[in-house]
Amino acid sequence: MLQEKIDLEEALKYSDRSIQSEARYDNIMTKSRVLAALDRKDEATTARNKALAMANAIQLHTYARQLQGDGKQTEAFAIFRDNAKKNPDQWIVHVGLARMYSAQGDFANATREMNTAVTGAPDGQKQPLQAFAKRLEAKEDINK
């Protein structure tokens, strides 16, 4: 309903029912998006902030990547930095910081962060992250 912008008031009711069953990042963030689509910006911001407060490191990283995809670099960078404060020992946080530094043209710090991510990443993630590290060493923006 949200994606197609169909009966958003009904979509809001569905999101509220889901939250009543179990309030979690996903359904609260959905509610925020529905409220934004309804042009209820203050309520959308409140719901988004509540969702972000309960998000785990991967959810925060994914949200920041969505912001980057939407061309909202400054907002994405703020989420990447917040994630680093909240979850400093998570490998995905270092990927986010690497993406931030890469977008800023700071390839030395981006490479350092990506190499840190490689050391803590699960085995299935190491190879793609190593490929990103090589691109960063070549001063190539990994966000493009």
C-alpha cells in the first residue's frame, strides 16, 4: 500500500496494529514512511527517531545506505557516525564509516575502516569487503 501510495490511511492502521502486536524497528519505520507519505512530517519524524533508537547496527547501516541512495549524504553520514557511537565493535559500522570517508574523498581513512571491517566480518563477507578495500586503495569511491 505504501509503495503504491494506495489508501495510506488504511496502511497507517495496519502499521499501528503491527506495532501493537510487537513494536520493533521495521514496523515503526514503516509507520514513519506512511506518515511522511501522508505529509504528517512531525509525526513521521517522531516515529522515525523512535525506530532508529531501537535499530541494531545492520538496520542503522541499511537506513544510512538508503539515505545515500536518495542523495541525502549529510543525513547518511550522521547515521553512520551515530552507528559508530552506539555499536563501535560491529564490523558493519566500519563498512559504513568507510563509505562515508570514501564519499568525502578521504581514501586513507576509508581504507583503514574497510580493513578493520574485513578483520571482524563473517567469512562470507570478507571477500567482497577485501575487493572494496582494493578499490579504496586505488582511490576509487566505493559508493559509485
